[in-house]
Amino acid sequence: MILPNKKIKIALIGYRLSRGGAERVMAILSQFFEKKGIEIHNIIVLDEVSYSYSGKLVNLGKMKNSSNGLFNKWNRFVFLKKYLHQHEFDFIIDFRFRVKPIQELLIAKWLYKTKTIFMVHSYLIEHYMPDWSVLTRYMYGNCYKMVSITTKSKERIESKHHLKNVVTIYNPIDIDDIQEKSNEKVSLPFDYIIGVGQMETKIKQFDKLIEAYSESILPRNNIHLVLLGDGDQKTNLQKLAKSRKVSDKVHFLGFQNNPFKYLKNAKFFVLSSLNEGLPNVILESLTCETPVVAFDCLSGPSEMIVHKKNGLLVENQNVKQLTEAMNLFVDDENLYKYCKQNALQSVQSFSISTIGQQWLDLMEIRL
């Protein structure tokens, strides 16, 4: 147990403080911990910062040269080792993807020399630990804890790798901050539903969302589809909307620093992903009092959405049912209003005050 008379120091290590859900969680936790009097050092690999955070920022991305060769990488590695040793952190919390076994073996066994918590932010656990269970148990079997953000991914880790130190802590949301930002005005002259996420890969499956939308009753009811996000898939998605004859009603608004105002003013949010961890955007939509339609993909949606109470769960990857669910929220006004009125209350257990206390309890920090 860490007692209150000692200044507690925690290093939060991630790839960046921008764009992704894991990065947003890192930023929110930095603010919570600092408010509790904990000294926070945010260490990021890439020079990308757009989220508000608290504490000191150590931006390794600024040390990267144009070649990013082996010598440059080694220099950053050595710098980080010296930095961690110098500051004698009580805990390290690692939010990164960990897909290079040799590099991660060095980090887990040589670089990190204090109590370390490794995050797993997806059901695709191979993005966070080697597929070879013997190596995974060697690397992570004796770490302080491995934190999974859903019970399903926790069960998968335990079943595959037989680790005994895995716990589930859901992603936190800052309800007050989201609601404040959601009150900004949106100047869209039409009713709309919304999809949010990166377009760098096909994981979010906006193609299936456009397909389902085009087959629904929404276009002829003049309910548009707004998509927030950027990436290489955007051009193909625009072509798909055109081929589906809905290009005049599908709007690509790019990445938005404040997606909450768009969520607040949407009729409902749709998640059409192939897989997820615990998609923050579902919690953010519900906080904005906007109900959700989602594939019951692995993992996350079923741990946040209660079918026909705060949203609609659709059979995983069933595009026809996704269309039907969208139609239902238009046709059944009573069901829609019921889900909308339940949305905000349904996310109270994910508030930063609740989840933050779970983190303090995990680290046995008494303040």
C-alpha cells in the first residue's frame, strides 16, 4: 500500500495523445491522477498531441530524425531507460500496441524496473502480447497487473495464455467535459445519424454502414448520414456512396477535435465495426443522450448497450439486420424516445470518478 504522506509518481506511456480511444483514456487518467495529487509523466512515442492532458509531457517523437534508423531508435531507448531510472516511478502504465516480440521482451524485462501495468485495449489480444503462450507468460506473468477493458478480452487472455494477473477496468469518460463540449452549436441544415472512427483501415466498416443506410428508409425520410474521421479508405467510401446513389446525403466531415457536438445533435449513432475493444464512442454518444445502434461485435458493445433500453444490438455482421434496426428507430418513436431518455443514466458507472477510484484501488493508493 502507498500511503498519502509520500508523493506518488506514475509514468503513463503511449504512442501519442491524439486520435485513438486508448490515447483518450491515457489523457483522462492523467487529469484524474493529477487532481488527486499524483505526479504524472506522459511519455509518448509519436509527436502527436491534440487531447487535453495533465502532468509533464516527454515527447520522444521530437527526438526522431528523418531516417529513424537503428541508431536513432537505440538513442531514444537509452534515453527512456535513463529517464525512468532517474525518476524512480512507483508505477508505469503502458497503453501501447505491443506487436514486436523482441522489442517488447526488452521493454518488459530490461527497460521497466518498477511495478508495471500493461493495458489491453482490444479483443485482438495478439496486438498486445505474443501468440506464443510460453513467451507471453515469461514477459507478462509476473508484471504487477494486466488490465483488460472488457470481460470478454480478459477471458480470452486467461483461456489462451493462462495468466493469473489479469483484471478488467472499463474505459473512463469525463461526463461533465463531454456534456459541456456537446453544447457547442452545429450548423448542419438537416437531420442525421452519425458514424465516427478512423478510415485508415477497414476495421470500422463504414462501407457496411453506407450499404445499410442506402437500403434503409432514412434517405427518403431526408435523414442524412454524417461520418467523422480521416484515412486512406475515405475515397473508396465516397465512391461507394455515389454508386449507392446516396452521395448527396452522406457527408464526410473529416477528423473533428470536438465530435461531441455532432453526437449530441444526431438522431442516433451507428457502430458497424468488425471488432473493437471497448469503443469509447458508444459511451460518448450515450453521454450526449444519443442512443446507439451497434453490431454485437467482439468486444464491447454488449457490455455497454442494453437492447431496447439505451440502444439496439444487432447480430454481429448482419447488414440486413443493421438496416432493420435503423428503420426501427425511425418507425417506432416510442422505443426511440425510451432509449434516448435512458442514455445518460446508463453510462454513470463509466464516469472517471468511478473508474479512477478502481485504478487507485488496483494500485493500493490511499489518498
